[in-house]
Amino acid sequence: MSRLAPNPMRGRVGGVLAGLLCACAATFWSVSGAASAVPEFSPNSSVGWIALGGQFIPPPRGAGPITDDPAHPRVTNEDFRLTGKQPTFPIADLNNPILQPWAREELKKRNDAILSGKPAYTRPASCWPIGVPGFALYPVYPVYFIQAPKEVVMIWSEDHQVRHVYLDKKHSARPAPSWFGESVGHYEGDTLVVDTVGMNDQTYVDNYRTPHTSALHVVERFHMINDGKMLEVNIHVEDPGAFTAPWDAVQRYRRVEPGKAENTAPISPISSASDAGPMLEASCAENPISLFGGDAPSIPHADRPDF
């Protein structure tokens, strides 16, 4: 869910990083020789994409993601800004048939905690990596793309979380479990297809804190719609350890670009929004303790230096 206050230590990234973004894009197009066949998600260093919401959009048909309990519709920070209603944590609909019994029980524990008045933030609120497919669910700061000949890098400027997608490669025989897993991808016309496996089981699938196992397999299809003003991601999720069946979801982003597609969300402690590009430098773990109480994990730290 959105932060209640913006990070006071953020600043603009210098021209070096912006130049790197442009250089990578220019190198990609000159090497590929196929500019017309491949979508340009960030044609310059100031083009970013902000998710439209913190929950997945169900597909038109078939099994879909966890959604709000109809008896407890969520009030977001933006709802508070517009109506004055008290923001609430999302309450999961436990009747969704995709849930294995143990996963349903985990969600019930969180629902019960929230309904008893306890906070129930997700791991990214305490600066932990958000994982996949949760990477698509933070509607605050933009995601930027670097499209190079051998990989696509997705940089979510909130907390500077980064995903690497290696192009036209097969998965490793035994990928080591990691926060964002191992992502390989390829282009199909105007669509970037990303296949991710090898994730650890320390992240959540969504902002309801739906759990998953290390068998999680996610396929995302990124493509622009509405004349390049929006980015749509079609998501397919499989994990027989946590779900009774594969399920699908959708996420959409709006384009932000200075002077062309400004961020229209009011910049305030309630919205935690940022200006439209270029990329912001963000540092989340500025405090050594958890600020949220409840069962929120502590801010990550190293017991010894790694340099």
C-alpha cells in the first residue's frame, strides 16, 4: 500500500545516470536494427510508468487474483484525500477458490489482526524487496526501463528496487532462490514477455500478503495501449503449493514524462506522489528499527560489512 509520508532524503539523480539510460537505449536500437519491431517503453530517460493501483485487476474470465472482501471494501489514502474517510488495510476475500487451505489460513490470520485493530503492513513498507509479481503493485513512484541488446532492466525508483530480464536465454537448470527470481524474456511483436522462476518464499504475491512457495512461476506480458499513454501487463501465475489452479491478473500503468504526461496526483504526505521524471534517487532503510509496530518485519540490516 502507499506510504503515508514521502521519504525526506530523496533527490534527483545526476546527469550521469540519465546519460546512461539514453546511451543504453541508443546502443540497443543501433545494435538490434529492428526499432520498428520492438516497443520503446522508455524512449528517453524521463519516461516512466506509475501503476494505477495497489491491487491486481481480475481478468475478463477465468481464475483471478485475491480481491477485497465485499463486506470490507478498502479505503485508500487517495480516498481519504478526496472524502476524509479513514484509510483501511485491504481485507482479503477468503472465498476465492484459488487458495490452498494453508494459504487461506494465513490470510485469515491477517484479516483477523486487521479487524482487531492491529496494523498489517507488507514487507516493502519496512524496506524489504517486493518480489514478483508484487513488483507491479506500488502505485506511488514510476518504473523506468532500460532496454539493451541482451537484457531489459526495470528500475522501480521507490527504494531503488531493480529487476534484470535476460533476453533470448533459457532458465538455469537450478536457479538459486532470490527475491526477484531469475527472469528471462523475449519480444513478441509489440510485447515484452517475461518468464520468472527461482523466487524465494519470503515475499508476498500481493498487498493482502497472499503467500507463495518457492515453486512460484510467473509470466508477464508488457505492452503499451492507448497510443502509448498506458502500459498494460497481463500476468499469469502458477504455484501448486499455494494455489489450487493457475490464475491470471492485469495491471495498468500511466505514462509520466515532464512537459508531456505530468503526474497529476497531488504531491502531499497523503498521496506520497512524486513529480514526473527524471528518475529519483531513493534510500528506504534510513532508520534501524521498524516504525510500524505490530508484526511488521524490522528494517533489513547487515551483521557485517560486505566490502
